[in-house]
Amino acid sequence: MVYQFSNSGTNMATTIASVHLLFLVIMTYGLPFHRAACIETEKVALLKLKRGLLDPSNRLSSWVGDDCCKWRGVFCSNRTGHVIKLNLRGLEDDGIDGKFGGEISHSLLDLKYLNYLDLSMNDFNETKIPKFIGSLERLRYLNLSAASFSGRIPPQLGNLSRLIYLDLKEYFDLNRYPDESSQNDLQWISGLYSLRHLNLEGANLSRASAYWLQAVSLLPSLSVLHLSSCGLSLLPPSLPSSNLTSLSVLVLSDNGFNSTIPQWLFQLRNLVHLDLSFDKLGGSILDAFSNSTSLEKLKKMGSLCKLKTLILSENNLNGEIAELIDVLCGCNNSSLEHLNLGFNQLSGVLPNSIGNLYNLQSLLLWENLFVGPIPNSIGNLSNLKERYLSNNQMSGTIPETFGQLNELVAVDVSENSWEGVLTESHLSNLKHLKDLAISNNPLLPNQTLVINISSEWIPPFKLKYLDLGSCQVGPAFPVWLRNQNELNILILRDAEISGIIPDWFWKLDLELDQLDLRNNQLSGRIPNSLKFTSQSSVHLKGNQFSGSLPLWSSNVSRLNMRYNLFSGPIPSDIGERMPMLTELDLSYNSLTGMLPLSIGTLYGLQILYISNNYLSGEIPELWELWDGVPNLLVHVDLSNNNLSGELPSSVSSLMFIVFLTLSNNHLSGELPSTLQNCTYLRNLDLGGNRFSGNIPAWIAQAMPSLWILRLRSNLFNGSIPSQLCSLSSLHILDLAENNLSGSFPSCLGNLSAMTSEIEHFRYEGDSKVLTKGREDSYRSILYLVNSIDLSGNALSGDVPGGLTNLSTLGSLNLSINHLTGKIPTNIGQLQRLETLDLSRNQLYGPIPAGMASLTFLNHLNLSYNNLSGRIPTGNQLQALDDPSIYRDNPALYGPPITTKCPGDYKALNPPGGDDEDGAEFEMKWFYLSMGIGFVMGFWGVCSTLVVMESWRQAYFRGVYKMTEWIILVIQLNVARLLQRKLNLGRSQSLS
């Protein structure tokens, strides 16, 4: 009975509560089967609002008829008929897209019962937020986010004392409007004492930097605060009051506080979400805890027990994270679900305690300095869906507990130094896996992760992203991929795979965003059947693929087929078949034929590399203007082919070209004046051709930012234009092996790029430079090379002393000219000089003693000149001991050549003193050693002759024959001499 009575009482209480609730609903909204009609004045107000708005999508077409409560986006009270909600959001929940613009009418003030207004996601064309919105005193919800408003936030909004939700996110672009006219204060928010949600992301609050925390602390009910990208520069070290006890979400990202993490942030006990990313925070990640005592206190207080999201990425935080993980694990049941500490300088090993964050769903620790292995406890994170540990310095094996994460969707541990073996046991339970990246860092050798997965294994997942770069996947193409028909990105670079790609791969009917198989030993032909998505990329560089070039879908944007065995002509319709190409690299193949004219139709092409092939014929007019729009090419390399003829006139359309490399072809003619349009040119390499005429002086004016000018091995004549000396960025000048004449330009010492450090124009590109007696190719360190090569011409005059101002010059080659005069005495100022070649000129005088101070010098050639005097010694010259360096300088003497000066024939030590006694002692030992050697040698021979009779007889027989032969030779020579004298006497008597 007691149980039944209690149960009846409970039912009765529930019934009474339900009746009360129903009564409140009816009183507020009216009966559900009876709805009040639209208020006429409010209908008129809405129509005025409609007339002021621009409605390109005709979304307000339903705003007709008498009942405005049925209009799209309008909501009325069922009880009173008043408009209480107006939702004109640009993108509605039903997916219909359409942005309003125009003017917001004052008629909104006639909607006196309006408590909900949403004008977000529209385009009001940078108009100001209407001040009269602050008079809608019943508003509880106001959303003007992403609606293209500008100017200051009207302080009248502070009159909305009933407002609970305010969102002005991204209404203002701080970078676009940095002036004071758009700077806001926060004094107006003090009147919003009912506010729970405040989002001012993107608003310029730089004027409130000093007091923003104090201002928001006056809002006792505030639960959600978004102030990211607001131009705040100060993160206060302490909390001015304790009114923020209700705060659960705090987003302060992208403000550039440039400070440490203050302690008060981790004392907000109701905090659920904290985002301090992109804030230039520095110091140890534990700076929020002043000492170990406060650390223990935090553990006991459980201050972070409710925290579900912690984002501290993109800062400069350092130190280890073990203690932070201990704090986060200090609760009986940690709530943390998302931990993002990526892109910092955090170090140390990942602690085993990380496995105690049982609710963790995403772990982002990429781009740090973590070392050591992945802890085995990682297998305890049964809810983990994302794990990103890429670009650290971690090493060791992948633990098998990795396979226990059966909720895992994405894992990226690439660009580390993994080793050991990865088998199917690591992957068998990952049925939700979509992204898998375990590539090794190719710059760290001797770290090999072997992918040893059975060819019979069928994965339980369908991958979209797979990266096993720099792992040992081969030698065969991985068969376990045969059912992975949802792949979008496949990266198997440097994976030691060889042989032919199996047919089943081509039949997977994949639609790829990226295919990267570079630097393997794959061979065979590639079919045209592959499909690609928009802006996709294909990297097949460094293999042995052969046959004709494949042409894939028109969506491919980047195509790299360098270093293969493709042959035959480039398809004539490549421009029509692959019109989206922005990068095309077909270098180092065996392609033949002419350049197809359709390449000129690739209007988005920015990089064109077809060097080191067998292309022939003239360069067609590829680069004509397209309806007045200049060509977008930035890099062009057609070097090392058999191209001939003159440069096409359409080269003038390459208005954005930076690198133009046409070296080692058979191009001829004079440089066209249309090249003057290429004002952005940084590298002009036309070496190894048959260009002729004078080097144009306009190069310096038209291309003032040149880094590299390489015109070697052509037929240029005339003098070197002095205007080249004004190229302040030039650091490689190569005019060697031409027919240039005239005096050596004395102004070359003004090339200021070779007098300063290279950080000002760091870049990457391809170029060949003759240094140290050989031609080398440079790419990633090309910006470090400073070189002048004017060899193989007919230049005359002195070597100008101004050259010694080029303190960072690394290579100087002036050989095979007609230079006269002396080597500059201050040549020792070229402290970075590694190569110096002045051979085959007519230089005279001594070698400057300062040359011995060139500590980087490792290649020197002064041969075939008229230099004189002693060769300097010391420092680097001691290592340069090849006599050919100084060949054919008759008046030079001293090591390493054999010619000695007169003083070298004198006694090594003067007589007298201790030195004389030492020399006498050494001479005694010399004579004693010589005597002992003579006796040993004499008796070594004689004792053998005494003992061995056959040897003795053979020896004396040989001596006898030798004696007879010598006597005979002497007699014959005497007879010939007497006969010659007799003949001479006869001829004199006859005359």
C-alpha cells in the first residue's frame, strides 16, 4: 500500500505540473488550434522593410497577402498576433541561398514586440549598423554576423538590457580598416547585464585593449565570449573580479598578446572551451602555474575538470607537457575531448599518463619538437578519432596498441623518424579509418619503417588519404590497396617500389586529388584512364616510366614527369586536353619533335619545364596576348634541347616571368628589344647558344632586379655595358666564352649584392655555375652563390681594385683574356673567395701577400702570366701545393715550384754556437750510417759469391763480357774520332 500511495502521489504531482505548464503556454502563445491574425501596422512595417531591401534571389516573394504571419522568415505570437521573430539570415536552414542588401528601414521600430532578429550572412555593402536597433527594447536575440557591416559598433546597442544573445562576428575587417574611424570601445556593453552570449570576432577593439577584461567582467551571466581577431594587445595577468564564474566558452585567438599564459585562465572552474591560438604566447606551457604548489592545488581543486576543449596552437610555447597532462588527468573522470597544442616549440617525450584522458577525441600535437616513441598507453584512448603528431622529432616503433583505437578516423604521424615494422595487426581493428599518414622525414637517414602487410589481407576500412612516403613499402606495389576504391590522395614517394604498376590499380576507377609516386623504380607504360578532381596534382618524377606521354582528365593542375624515359613528341593537343595546368615539368626525358603550339593556350600556366630532352625546331609564338591579358608564366626552362632560330616576338608577353632559362640550344640572332617588357625577370640564362651582337645596355634599365645574368658561350661582341654595374641585386654574372673586347669594367665593384649578406633575397631556382674548375647545378642554395665569370674573351686593361669591395664574392674567373697590370694588392679583402682564376693573361709583378689570408680559397690558377717574385706562403696557400697553379711564370720562385731563389743555395745554418755542434753531431751519424750500409751491402754480395760456386762463375763471366764490350765501344769511338779529324784536315787543304 505504501508503495502504491507513493506512486499515486507522484503521478498526481506530475499531472498538476503538466497543467501549469500547459496554462503558461496557452497564456503566452494562445491555443494551438487558434492563432491570432497579423497586426496591420506590423504588416505595413514589414512591407516597408521589404521595399528597402535588395532581394536578388526573390526570397521575399511570399510577402504578399493579408496574413504576414505566414510570410517567409516571419514568426508571430499565436496568442497576440504580434511579430516576435524575424529571421532573414542569408543562408537558411533549408539550404536556399540568397543574400539581402540595401537599406534596413526604420519601420522595424514598429515591431514593438520583436525579441528575435537575425540579419546575418547577408551583404549590406559595408554600411553602418543602424543605431535605431538599440531602441528595440524587447530584443533577446540579435545576430548581425557576416553581414558586411562596417564602421563603429553603435553604442546604442548597450540599451538592449534584455538581450541574451549578441553576435557581430566578422562584421569588420581589421586589416582592411586599420584607422581610428573603425576603432571601438567596450563601455557600451555594461548595460547588457542579461547577456549570456557575446561574439565580437573581427571587431576592432584595439581602443579597449587596456580594459577589455574589466568590461566583460561586469556581465554576471556571461557564459560564452568570443573576442578573436579583435586587435587586443594586452592579456591581463590577473582577473579584476570574480564575476566570470559562469563563463564556459572563452575564445581569444589571433590577438597577438605576446605574453605568457596568465594563471587566472585555468582558475575558471566552469570553463568548457578555451582557445588561445595564434596569440604569440611564449614561455613554458606551465607558466600559468607559478610553482609546484599551485600545480598540486590545481589537481586538488579540479579546476580543469569540466574543460572539454583546450586550443593553444600556433604560439611560441616551449617546455614539456608531462605536468600539464597530469593536471588534466587529475580529475576522477577527465572531460577533455579536444587537445590542440600544435605549431609550438614543445619538447620532451609524450608521457604515459596521456592514456588516462579517456574521453579524448582529438589529439593535435603536430609541428613541435617532441622526441621519443608513441607511448603504449595510447591504446587506452578508445574514443580517439583524430591523432596528429606529424613534423616532430619522434622515433622508435609504432606500438601495436595503435590497433586498439577502433574509433580512429584520421591519423597523421608523418615527417618523423619511425623504424621497425608496421603490419596488418596495427590496422585490423580500425574500421572507421579514412586518413592514414605515416611517412618518414626523408632528410633523416637510417630510419626505415618497413610496411610488411600480407598481400592476402583485406582492410576493414576504406581510405581517402594514404601517405607512406619514405617508408619501405616495396619492392612490389602494395596489393592490399586493391579494394581501396575511395582514395582521393595517394602518396608513395621514396617507397622503394619497383616494377610495373598492376592493372587492378588502374581499374579502381579512382578520382584523385593527388597522386605522388615520385622517386621509385616504377616502370612500364601509363594508361590515360586515370581520373582527377579539380586542381589535382600528379608527381611521377624519378621513375622509369616509358612510352608516350599520358594525357589525363582536364582537371589536372600540376603535372611533374621529370626524370623518366618518356619518348616521342609532346601531344599536339595537350593544351586542349589539359587546359587547367598551372605547372608542367617534363624535363629529363627523351621527348622529340617540336614544341606544340597548344601550350600557348594554357592561360593559367605558371611553370613550364621541358629541359634536357631532344626537342627541335623553332620556338613557336607560344606567348601571345590572350584578349589583351598578359601571359602568367613565371618560370620557363627549355634548356638542353636542340631548339633553333630566333626568340619569338611573343616573348614580350611574359610580363610576369621571373626565371627564363633557354641555355644549351642552337638559338641565334640578336636579343630582341621586346625582352624589355619582362621587367620582373630575375634570372636570364641564354648561355650555350649562338646569340650575337652587342649585349644590350637596356638590360639594366628594363630588368633592374636581376639576380642572375648568364650569357656565356655565345657570339656576343663589343664591350661590356657599364650599365650592368647598376644591377644592385645581381649576384651571378657569367659572360664567359664570347667575343667581348674593350677594357675591363672598373665599376663592377659596385655590384652591391656581393657586398652584403644574402638574407635580403633568399629564393630557390635552377642554374648552372662554373666554379672550382667545373660546372655545377644549384637549386636550393642558389641564392648563396656569388660569382663573376668573364673568362674566354678579349678584355684588356688592369684588374680594377674596386673588385676587392665585393666581400661576399665566392668565385672570380677572368682567365683567357688580355689583362695587364698587377694583381690588386688588397685582394685579401675577398674573404669569401673560394675560386680565383687569372690564368692566361699578361699580368706581372708579385703575387700579393694578402692572398695568403683567403682562408676559403680552394681553387687557384695563376698560370701563363708574367708574375715574378717569391710565392707567398701560409694559411690556405699551404694546401694549394700543385705546381701547375703557377706554370709558365718564369720569374716566380719558391714552393711549390722547383725554381729557387739565390738565397736558397746558402747553408741552412750559420757557423758557430749550438747549431754548429748539432750539425757536426748529425754529420758523424751520417758517415757512420753510410759506412755500416756499405759494409753490409758489400759482404751481402761477396759472401754469396764465396758460398755459391755457380753464382761466382756466372758473375765473373758477366764481368768479363761487360769489360770486353766497354773496351770495344771505346775503340770504335776513338777510331771514329780519328777518322773525323782526318777528313777535316783534307777538306781544309783542298780549300
